[in-house]
Amino acid sequence: MSVRLPLLTPAVPGLRYSCHGCGACCRDFTIELSPADMERLDRQGWQAELGVPFWTEFRGRRWLRQRSDGACVFLQDDGRCRVHARFGLEAKPLACQLFPFSFAPGPERARVGVSFACSSVQRGLGAEIASHGQDLRRMQAELPEALSPRAAPELLQGLPGTTAEVEAVRQAVDGLLAQGEIPWAVRLVGFAWVAQSLRLANLDTVRGDRLGELVSTLARAVPEELPLLDDMEPSERSWRLLRQAVFARVEDPKIPDLQRAGRFRTVMGQWRRSRAWSRGRGVMPAISGWPLVRFDQVEHATMPPSGPEADAVGELFVRWMRAAVLGDRAWGAGLHGWPVFEGLGMTALNMACAAWLARAHAAGSNRVQVTLQDAQQAIGRVDRTASRAVWLGSTGEHLRLAWFCRGDHLRRIARSLFRSEPRAGAAAVARAG
């Protein structure tokens, strides 16, 4: 099948990638195998060599087998993939070849998304994204869903958008994030404010060029408008719902664990962890590979003040948001089919979850201020589920986002999370949570 949609890679300064063989993706992801993947691996004779099937069946689908620690059965001690080492990149399952990239087809082109779950992407190490064009086009040819044009995403549920309208939104939002003369925290809080404003707007009669003018006006108004808004602290309910949103982004079911525990014990364990996150008391439920931390400690960690560390943290958050917007991982096919303005709100909520997790990682490491390492760990955790976890496209997530956008909650919580001083009454709120 010939490629019909040209590929467009996001042009974001510092957005680079080359595989450095860390093996983290081989420990961290559960890979579903397509019939073509099964046939390819079968031909390579792995079952005879491994002594066990290289796949496992779970709930009617086949997945790459994982060891008891969650690592892929093909992961070697040196961090390399055994399939790749012996037969080359094209011999691996397609999902493994493609990571950290994804495709979001539109009416005229397919945009390439880049996942910040990859540590090389987080650190901006390797080659320019556009330099991967040959491999990306080869992999696109193996994905029928990435070849054919798709209609422009809806603006809101039931409100179709046009290519020109979606592009106007993209350029206006990215233009805000790219304004280096505006402090990075202001740009990120402004992003949340613009997202919630558009989510609440009545756009039935504001279409075409008028819609582009509206979004551009909102984005340009951020530096003057934000200081005029109230500085109220987020409510207790805001923090509780944010912790619930964080839980949805760090929950990490592994097939071997699910098979051992069974459905009932799995559901009960998830319910207990969800309740603990909602209450926000005592020790935070464990995140694999992270230090343990109490919820009240998180309340006292802050973003770094001005300086090289703050600049590095801000650059990472901005690069992540710009890559999501330009790579169509902020709405539509790249984000569970969310409409544009709901998807922007969801992306802003992902950003807030990562900011909270960065504080948690810092506090668990006995730091009072977030470092670049904390931000990398947090963004990696959130972005690994952002477009993969099916529950993040659920009705519950839509309802949670709707609540955050009403009453200015999304902007307030972003403002609180991105400032560099402890919020007033943090300990009291933590105890009451």
C-alpha cells in the first residue's frame, strides 16, 4: 500500500531523539502483538530458544511475555533487545520499532507525535526528529490507520472543526508557549487559562477567521490578564481531584501481576489505592522505582526560583507542551479522540499532574525544591499513560476536566503548582484532605 498522507514532524527547539539503549521502555511498557508481529517473531524461532512462548494471552489478546519484574522476555542484561541485536530493528514488533513516535492522521497529513516517556527525548539527546523520516515513513506504511486521511477533529463534542480552524488554534497556543520573553511559569499557567476558557466558550457562532482571532487574542492577553485574576488558593476539593487524576496517570497494571492476582483482588487493590490518593493522608502509595513520600511532604516542595535549574525545568515543561500541540498529542487521534478544546484542557491537566509529581519526587528525595531530574521523572510517568491508558478517555475523565474548567480551578491549581514558594496553609490543607 502506498503512503498517501505526508508526514509532518514537530519543529520544537531541543526536541531530539536517538536510542541510547537504556532499556527503560522494555521494562516499562506492555506490548500488544498484531498478527503480523506474531508471524514475524514465529519465523525467528524464539519459542524453541526460550523454552516458553514469547507471548501470553490475556483477556482475548496476545501480548509480549513479561518476566516477573515486568521486563520484556527479550530484554538482555546489557539493556539491548535480543530481537534487535540478532535480526535488526525491522524484526521487532512494530510498537517497539515505533517508540517513542506515534502518528496522528488528519485531512492533509499525518503529524508525528513524540513521547516524553523516553529518557532520551526528555534530555534532548540524539538526532533531530526530522532526521528519522525514512524509518517513520517505513513504519507508517505498515499502519493502515496512519495512511488514510481523517476528518479534522471536533472543536467541542458535537461541534465539527475545519482544518483551518484547528491550525489557527495550534498556531496561537504554540505561539504563546514559544514566547521566550515571557517567564516560563506564566506561559504554562497561561496555557491552562486559555485551555479552560476555550473549553467553556460558546463557539456556535464564532467560527472560521473569527475563531482564530478569538484564540489569538486570548493567547496574546496572557501576560496582561493573568495578574488581574484572583490569587485564591485552590480548594480542598481541587487538590483531592488532582490527586485522583495523578493516580489515574501512575497506575501501572502489569499482565503477570494481573494474572497472579485475578480480577477480584486486582479491582480491590485499585480501589484501595484510589481511596488513599483521594484522601491524601499518610504515605503516598508506592510508584515503581520512586522513593516513598508522605502526602504532607509534597505540599512543602516548590518549583526552583530563578536560575539555571529553574530555566532547565521550565524548558522541559514548555518543550513537552509544544511537542504535544504540534504533534497532535493534545487532541484528536493522538489523545483518545478528544475534541480540540477538551483535549487542550486534558493536556493542561496532564501538565498539572506532572508538576505535582515533580514535587512528590523531590520531597521523596529529601529536596525542598524541584530539580530537572524530578521534572524528568514526573513528565515521563505522565506521558507514558497520556495517550495509551484507555481509562484516560473515559467519561469520568471528561467529567473531572469539566469540573476543573468551571470556576477557574484549572488555572488556579496550575498557578499554585508552578510557583517557587510554599502555598499558604499547605500543611493544614494536607491534614484536612
